[in-house]
Amino acid sequence: MGPTRTQPSHRKHSQPGGSRQHHTKRNQNGTDSALPGVQKIKSSLRQAQRLLAKDNLAADVRVETERRVKSLEGDLAKAERSRKERTFATKYHKVKFFERQKVTRKITQTKKQLEDLGSGKSDKKKRKALAKQLVELRVDLNYILHYPRLKKYVSLFPPEVREGEGEASPSQSVDTSSTDAQRQEVREWIRGRMEKGELPENPEEAGRGSSSNDGEDVWEEKDPKDEKTEEVGEAEDEDAFFGEDDDR
């Protein structure tokens, strides 16, 4: 009797539980990117709140629903925060790109001027002035890179400078007192973080993302009335020095 042939067995490799495992994606900040949208969370929150309004609700159901409401409120705050961050990132991308390029060029020019100076008395005075200017330019670059992401961006340059009609230093820009006060407040906050070592002293060398704790986590608005809650899609007033300009 000849050898008996055996048919190859086809085994299905199934995962535990008989279903595929879904891995929650995480964004660059390490938070869940699969968080439901704002409207969906609001809808779930309203349903839970309506359930709590019932008088004949069982005690265990009430406790569980109260926990769900608290969880949904936290999810809603995160979702609204993320939506506002995305809105501002898109809105201010162009002006930040222009300003970053301009300030980086000024830093390169100032460093070159420092290298070319001699050791004479007049050169020492120039060196001191240029060194001070370099510090301010580095504050400006950190201002652009680490501006609070939940705050309306206040441009360093007025529109005429961004359009190439002038070469005024960011620190010397003349504008309205309100906008100037907001800009100066953030610049001083950035300077303080640099002095504490929370932001790089040489941001042109450190690059973007060098800080582990970005602006939106530590910035505190001194006057909450200055910042109005904004809904995505609503018309927003343009900042004093935020205009439509081309990337240069």
C-alpha cells in the first residue's frame, strides 16, 4: 500500500477575542487623536444631562451617568482646545513663516557683523550694540516659534514691513498702544522663559520643537476679557498687524 497523502491544513490565525485589535492613534503631543468631534461630544453630553434630570433614576445609574458627564466635559474641553489650536495654526502660518525667515536672516547678518569687527575702541562699542541687538532678535525668534498656541497672534512687523516697504526692527515697530502692549507682554514672557532655560538661548541653532513645554501649557492671560471665546467658522476681527501677504 502506497504512502497516504495528507492535505495541507489551512489554519486561520485569529486574534484573541475573534476580532481585530484597534490601536488608538496618537498625535505629536501624545494625546489621543481619535477623540470625537466637538458636536458629537456635545450631543452625548446633552443626552447624559437629560438622563440625570429624571426624578425616578436609579441610584447606581445616576452615579454612573454623573461620572460620564464629568468625563464628557473633560473630552469637550480637550476637543475645543484642539480645534482652536488648529484654527490658529492655519490662520497664522503664512505670517509666522515670513517673520521667521526675516528674523533668521537678521540674526545671520548680525552674527556676521560681529565676526568682522576688530579690537579697536570704536569696534568695542559696535560689538556691544550688536550683541544687544542679537539678544533681542533671538527673543523675537523664540516669540515666533513658541507663541502661545491658544492666543491670537500679534505680528512683530506691521504690514508695510512684511510687504518689503521698510526694514524696521521688530522692537522698533510703531503701532497702536493696545497691540504694542500685548506684543511686549508676550516678548517679556518669552524672555523670562529663556532666562529660566525653558527656551533655547540660540533658537536659530536649536530649531523648531526644541522646548518640551510649549507656550499653550504655561501661558496665563492676565486679563481674560482681552481674549474672547471663539467658535471655528465664525468671523474674526483681524489683528492690528495681521494682513494678507505672500511668502517671500
